[in-house]
Amino acid sequence: MANRQSLKELQERLAQRLTAAKTEAATASWLAVEAGGERILVPLVQSGEIFPWTTVQAVPYTKSWYAGVASLRGGLHGVVDLPGLIGAAQVTKGSALERVTSETRLVSLHAALGVNAVLWIDRLLGLRNPIMFSAIAPRPPQAPPYFARCLIDHQGQTWQELDLQALVTDPGFLAIAA
């Protein structure tokens, strides 16, 4: 009889944990990253896998923010230097590699977006959900179309949300030739 009671309690605890995990995952909306000293929010529904830094093969005659290509899980992906793309850092082909640290990551775009590309970020900052923000700030003047809203967290820090769907349709992003 004691075994049945223990099993029932275990099942109830597991059910509670699963419910809590589903609720927590549903509320997380963004992957928070740092790129060139800027705090960026990448929508989870538009992002894919997170990869550690790997060897990137340079591609000549491309824009400075296009770092090259990398082989990830057997597929070739274009590597986009996010700080260079958003204007957070002046990037030259050789100098960008000096920023690589043990925290550097590559965040892939969701397969549904139809672009084999990864965003080179300086550091992951975790997951964020809407409850962690207290206000919406105005968009920066002359912001590119893939800059969505700016959010202000409870500590007063401003976060820029990226719209990856708008990014992959932006003519400036699709034309990598220098």
C-alpha cells in the first residue's frame, strides 16, 4: 500500500513539474544577447539553434559585416557579424576576429525563414519574457526596418528587438557583395 502511495505522489510531482515547465517555456519570448555592447532581443520563434564559435572561412568581395561561411551540422551557413550589421561596431574583415572569446556564439535563423545564416553574437544573456520589461521606448531615428520596438527593463536598460523576418527580406541584407 505504501508503494502505491509513493508512486501516486511521484506521479503528481512529475505532473506539476511538467505543467510548470510548459508555462515557463510559453512565457519566454526572446533570446537576450549582447552584440557590440548593445543589448539585443531575438524572438525565439524566429531563431534556431545556438552554436559555439567555429572556424569561419572568409568570402572575398563581401560587405564588412559578412564574416564568411561556416560548416554547421553538415550545412554551410553565412556568418553575419551582428555588431557590424546593426552599426554597433566598426568592422573590418581582419579586426572582427579579435572579438572572439569563449562566450562568442552563433545563433541560427529559423529554417522557416529560408536563409542559411547565423548571427555572430558576443555573448548570450539568457531568456527574457514580457513581464521583465516595464516600458516601450521609441525606435532610434533612421533605424533599419528590421529594428522592431525598443523595450526598457526594470533596471532601466534599453533592449533592441530584432525582427528576423524583416531582416531576411531587407534588400541590404540579401545583397552581400561589397
